[in-house]
Amino acid sequence: MSSSGATFSTLTVELSGGIGRLTLNQPDQLNPLGSDALTEIAKAARWFDDEGARVVVITSAGDRAFSAGFDLRELTRGSDEAPDVDLGYLMVDAVEAMDAITIAAIHGHCVGGGILLAVGCDLRIAADNTRFAIPEIDLGIPLAWGGIPRLVREVGAAATRELVMTCRPFDAIEAQRLGMINRVVPLDRLRAETDELAASLAAKPVSLLRMTKRQVHEAAEDLLTTRSGWAASAHLAVALADPEARGAAAGYLASRSKD
């Protein structure tokens, strides 16, 4: 909760001197992106704009994970009703569309939808202990949320094919080499480096920062629009209703609990 009274159940927000901080706050569950979290992140993005934030750092609580991605427990609770497949797309869109300059501060595990949350930010700093993975195909579901076009824009088509098809993990150094991450720093320097960058940006002319952000976004959309990403939602809805996907999700959860 912030001093301005914005209250959320899966995250916290703070705003001081034009610099905001959005913290995913379910560390005991590896900060998953379930329906509630996706909805709240989108609402928080709009809240920061309403409050006039210049820069917003998006990070997470706990030592183990930035985010474990989509909350697979929503597939294993025995409900016949699949999660709303559009929430993730809308969340990344809301973060990407913020007026504020956004900085992802990433550490620990950053998986699937967690990567897309980070990619939706303007700048990304990763701790040297960050481990990325895009396991969707191994789970029997497509990478949705506009993930394919967003990744192609950031790392290129060849790297996107490999990372999504193989589901292999990769570290922060490789992510930086691919262009997914701007900077890799020691874990104990992540907060300080991110705060310094946020303060530096907040001191610049806000109108010029926002104009630059809009121009880069428009140029990226001209190169490869994310609107084609909506098509993956229909495929995701079918996959989420498949008992095999639910079984794969349960197995992945069991293996992850040992990490």
C-alpha cells in the first residue's frame, strides 16, 4: 500500500518524488502471475499514470524469483472453467502503454509470463543470479500474451524460435547478449543500480522522455505489431482446457517445488 491509499492483494505500490515502485508480493509462491495479479498489475499501471509518476521500477519481493510466470495452480484446481486467456495480454499492454518510463529489476527465476512482464518494460536490469526460461511448449500450451512478436522485436526471430521451442534455461549474461536485458549487475547491487537509474531518468525533461518512449514504441509496432499476438489467445484457451496440459502443469509444479 502507498501513502496515497492504493491497495492491492498481490503487489505493493509506492510513489515518492515522481519515482514509483511496483513490487510483486507473493514471494512464498515465487510471485506467480495468476488472474488476480494480472488484473492488479494493469490497475497499478493506470494508477501510476493517474498519479503522474515519471519513472516506475517493477520488481518483486523475496530472494528466489522475480516471477514464476503464469500461476499454474489455476490449471490444477479441478475447475472446469479455464482462466481468462486475455488477462496476460492486457497486463503487458497496460505496462507497455504507461506514460512513465518503466524499469524492470529482475533477480532469481524469471519464467514465461515473468519474461513478458519484463519485456513490457522500457529498460531492464538483471541481477547476475537471474535464470530465465520459457517452458510453455513443455507444458503443452502456446506462448501467448503477445509473447512471440514481443520477443522477436527484442531478440530476433532465430533466438525466439530456439528459446521458445527448446524451453531451455538461459542466464542473465546470455539475455544481455541477445538484447533482452540492458544491464547485468551483482545481486547485492541490483537495488542501488536501479534506484540510481530511476533517479537519473526522473531528473530529465519528462515530456522528452515520454515523446521518445512513444516514438520507439510506434517504430517497434511498425516493424512488427503485437496485435497478431491476440491469435495465440484462442489456441491458449483450447490448450488450457486439455487434461494433458493440466497434468503437465501439475508435474511442472511438483518439480519446481524442489528448486
